[in-house]
Amino acid sequence: MPAEHTAPSILANLRAQLAESQDGVLETIAVEHGVTPLQVSECLPDHCRVAVTGEAFEEVMADLTSWGEITFLVHTRDLILECKGEVPPGKVARGFFNLDGHGAIGGHLRYGNCAAIHFVKRPFMKMDTCAITFFNDKGDSMFKVYVGRDEDRRMLPGQIQRFDALRDRLAAAAPQALAG
């Protein structure tokens, strides 16, 4: 549902719900409230989310190549696909951001559709999480990159530091994008 057609009361109720608890699958919450996943993310409390424009797509992807093993997640109405691996380098060609790797993570991403990127820190299923969510121009999740975990399911401290540093650097470079 486009933002211009969403009743303010729906978003106000969603903000109140997420102020109480940030847990839950954003896409499921979106369906339950008749909004987009982007709108759900925008309703998270400010301490949970920093937003930048999709113009940062290539910079974010380049930074991710040095993080080590992450979880790459694609969530559609029909599947939730999780893949653990390293993000390979990529380049723009023929309208796509092409991932050069032949490992677990590869493919061709329509980077031009990326309208917003959210850095989200929140509890999920009773565990702290850090995710970078890429949203398209329709407000849907393109894909998410989650900070990796060790054998005890703890987030990797080095990746948390990289997440925070990238988020803070991009937010400082484009403070006007934070309103989203």
C-alpha cells in the first residue's frame, strides 16, 4: 500500500505497537496492518533505525565485502531464503549490480530500484539483531544483510563495529536522508 494512501491512524497505532515491542517479522507486520515493510521500518523507534537513501547502495555493498560471513536474506510472500556466506565484490553493468562471486552469495541486483537503506538494531525472537535492509521504490524489502553469528548464536563483535561505523558514516554524510 503506497504511503500516500495509508491512514495516519494506522501508522500512529503501528508506532505505538513498535514502541512497546520491536520484535516480529517486518513483512508480516506490514501485511497485518495493510502497509509496506518500509512503512513498518519507518515506524520503529528512532533508537532502532537509521535510514539513508538508496544512492548509498554501491558504497554499502562495497563495505560488506570485507565483513566476512553474514546472513543474506530474501523475503517474499512465497519464501524466506537465508544464505550464509561472504558478500563478493560487485560492479554495475547492464542495469544490474552484478555480484562477482561464485560462492554461496551471487547474482544480479536491480540496484536502481533501491529507494532506501535502513540500518536496524532491534530484538528479534528474543535475540539482538543488526540488519541492513534494502527497500525498493514500492516500499518492499529487496533483501537484508544480517550481522553474522558465532557457534553460540552471538553476533560477531567485529561485524557489529563495522555495522555501526558504516551506519554512522553514511548518516553523517547525508543527514537529510534520516527523516525516512
